[in-house]
Amino acid sequence: MKIRVLGCSGAIAAGFKTTAFLLDDDVLIDAGTGVGDLALDELARIDHILVTHSHLDHVLSIPLLADSVLRLRAEAGRPPIQVHGLPQTLEALRQHIFNGVIWPDFTRLPSAERPVLSLHAFEVGEVLELGGRRVEVLSAAHTVPACGFAIAGPRGHWVFTGDTGPNPALWARLAQLQVSHLVIETAFSNDEQSLADLSRHLSPARLGVELAQLAGSVAVQITHIKPGEGLAVMEEIAALASRHRIEALVAGMVMDLD
């Protein structure tokens, strides 16, 4: 199993793409602007999309992807792309994107019987089986219903927190798992602490408190930093003197879980 980082920025600018990861060649984890770097044939191979929450920087490529691959998948007799999310996340997609106003309803196109997308609800704590891969849905603490994911590999779990503020329930669960990689957000620098708290994101100071709850020395990658703030955020993280091995996530990075 391999995870390719398509986007890991908290916003857009030249060279910065929002959150999206590709597991092997058929599973997307979030669908931010980074999905747009995939070739058409790569887009057409995607069979599952795991969505952490409904915010635009994590879902905006879902409707565009559906439009791009509709003909290819229909001609090949491929089944719908399965979009997996919390019930509230899927309802937000139905109401606010696939409503015929913002975008056509691709859960009913090209026909209600054979749409290009189908929506599938999960709950925190559920374990999904996707082509032999086990994905556990983790809790997150954000401004809308949200989650993270833990993907089981032979050397431990690759964990993605999704967008989250401080979250004791996450660390309680991770204490029961062998964590090999942790991808965790730090969206704001310490001088924007009040904004981080209001929007339920992490700052380096809050990150330090969170990581202290994770045992051992784990490979930690920082995601969701705003464009232009990477140096400041990573300098503040370096000052934490954490026992974990921390680096900034970079688009194009490939993580081997085998």
C-alpha cells in the first residue's frame, strides 16, 4: 500500500493545493484541489472517496471528478464511485453541492439507475473494508461534524487526523493502536491562537499538548499550513523539542505502508 500526497495546504496559491491523498490508485482520502493534478485515466480508476468533513477545501473536487469521468466509467460499465462520509457530511453534499444549483446531481446522473456517484454513510469507530484494506474512522473536533482515518498496514497504522482542534478522544483511541505515521494539521501560528481556537484548528502550542499524549517516537507530518506561513509554523513546532520526528508534509510525497 502506498499513499501519495496530492495536496496538503490550508488554502491555494501557486504551488499550493488543498487536502487530498491517493491510497494506491483507487481510493481518495479527501478531495481538495490536489486531485486536479491527476491525469484523466488516473481519475477514472478512483472507486472510493473517503471524506473527513464537508468544508470546501476537502470536497470541491468530488463534483468536478464526477463530471470528468462520467463518460469513461459509463462506457466501461464501471460501478458508481462510492463516496464515504459521516451522515451529516453526505447530507451537506446533497443539499449544498449536488442540488442542481451549485452542481448537477451526479448521484442521479447519467441515470438514477446507474449514477456516477453513490453516497455511503459511516460512523466514528466503524472499520471499512476497501479491497482488503482496513480503514478505521476516528473522531475529530472541528466546527462541523468531522472525522479522521487510521489505515492498517503491516508496520502499524497510518493516521490522518483531518481538521481538528484539541481532541482527547483521538489520543485515547490511538493509545490502543500501533501508530507508524501521523499526519496532523497545524493551520495557524501561535500569534493567531484565538483564530485557531475559534475555528477549531491547531497551532504549534496546541499541537505540542496533543502530541505529548502520543506514546513513543512517531513519524509526524504536519499538514494544512496556510500558504506563506510554513516557515513560521515549522519554526514554532521545532521549538517544542518533541520526542516525535516531525516534518512538514509536501505535495508529491509518497508514503509506503508495506
